[in-house]
Amino acid sequence: MIRLTADDGHDLDAYEAGPAEAAAGIVVIQEIFGVNAHIRDVADRYAALGYRAVAPALFDRLERGVELGYSDETVTRGRAMRGTIDWNDTVRDVAAAVDCLAPNGPVGVVGYCYGGSLAWLAANSLPVAAAVGYYGGQIIQFLDRAPRAPVLLHFGEVDYMIPLSDVERISEAHPAVPVHVYDGADHGFNCDARDSYHPEAAALAQQRTLDFLASHGVRP
């Protein structure tokens, strides 16, 4: 773990993986479960491709070392923590991770669930080369924040948390943003630690993500 400092003076931990000399960086933005084993694994996978990856611990503003599993109880706890922290503060923390990676080259952000919504906000306000959001349920609340960086969005067709009507509203409000909906995929389809894991959708979304990042200069 490394220590980052946001522009308001808040110190937070972050998981780091990959070569320090990598030509591009990826900020991996957590779900509501903290920087847990799955998020560290996602960072490790990007590192294995040659990126330097950093996953900031966004819940450090409330409690350090939050690492939750996947159960009804942890969903309730994670949602409560998400709802307690101001979105502007979490964007500050993502910005600290971007700043950590920026000296080496282009930085992309890839976020999941909670992080998918933060990827959208990062594209609006942070100096990132590209942003990718997986099943960001709160994007619908921020349709007025048009992305300034290229954004790619992934959603599951049968996501119990994000109705397709929300996905359609996002596409209507921002028609230039590519949006992919995966047949038969539910919320969390990328996470192989969850019952909703959908390997085919996860593999296709990952390839599209890598192609999108590379097309905008975020390549190892």
C-alpha cells in the first residue's frame, strides 16, 4: 500500500501494482466494498498487462482498512458508507491517485459500481485521458455533468439495481458516449467473487475496455 494526499489535506491509502516506470497508469476505483481482494486482483491484472495501477481507499475518510465481502449485510454497510461521504470528497481522492500516476504518462480510470459513477465524475473534472464505468448506478444523478474526457460505459441487461430505462436516459442525454449492455448480465457481472459473475460478459467488457483505453493513448 502507498499513501496519497488529497488537495484538502486528507491522507488515504491506496493499493499499488505494476512497474513504476510504466508508460501509462490506471486508477482502479472500488465498489462499495472497499479495496478488497477483488479490487486488488483487478489492479494486479492491469499491472500484468504492463500498466501501473493504483486503487485508492475511498472509505478512508470514514474508516481505514475497509475490506468487505459480498453479502446482504455488507451491501447494507457499503451503501451506508457511500451515502455518508460527499461525492466531491471522493473525487478529490480519485484526483490524488490520478496525480500519483500522471508523471509517467496518460492516465485512465476504470471504476466498478460506486466506482463506475465516480469514473463518470472523473471524466467531467479530472485530467484523465479516458474513463470506463461498469454498472455505475448513480450516473443518472449526474447527467448534467458532461464528460470532458472520452467515456465508455458497461451495463448488465438484467441489473436489479439499474433499470434499462436509466441506461436509455444516459444514452439520450449523452449520445456520443458509447454504452454497451450485456445480455443476461446482472449487477457486478465483472466480479468473479460474486454469484452474479458472468464470464462471457466480463471478458467482452474487458476487451472493449482495453481497446478503448488504447485508442485514447492509455497503453502500456
